[in-house]
Amino acid sequence: MFLTNAQNYEYIPLVNEGYVWSYCDVVKVGIDEYDLNYSQLKFNGDTIINDIAYKKLFKHDCTSSGYFYIASMREENKKVYAIYSEKQQ
């Protein structure tokens, strides 16, 4: 069987300082009660770990002021590698 409708796409790297991801977690807290938790993630700055360059990933949970560091990430051959902050593990 051959796929004739397969489409080509342009690969867009995940690790990029130009991106900001926003999302909402919905948490059930009662029978008909829910909490909404909004967050944003963004890369900002570089770091070197074991002689390898990584981008720093920061999170803002929209209920606190500012962003906090959660991981260092890099991308190589369309694979993403992460080293998480000790506070996140």
C-alpha cells in the first residue's frame, strides 16, 4: 500500500528563544467545581553543561510574579534533550 496524500512539512525546532507557550490546566476540586491554572513557558538565555550548549527554559504560572527556571534544553538532529532543575524533579 502506498500513501499518495502524504504531505511534506517544514520542520520547526522546539528549542527557540522566540517562542512562548501558554496553556491552561483544569483541575477538579469539587463535584461541580474547577480551578484553572494558567502557565507560560519560554526560553531565555544560554548555559553550558558538560561542554554542551543548552537554552534555559523558564515558567510563569500567572499567579506569581516573574518567571522561574525549570530546565536546560537543547535540540540535535530533531531530538530534544533536557536537564531539569532539581526543584522540578
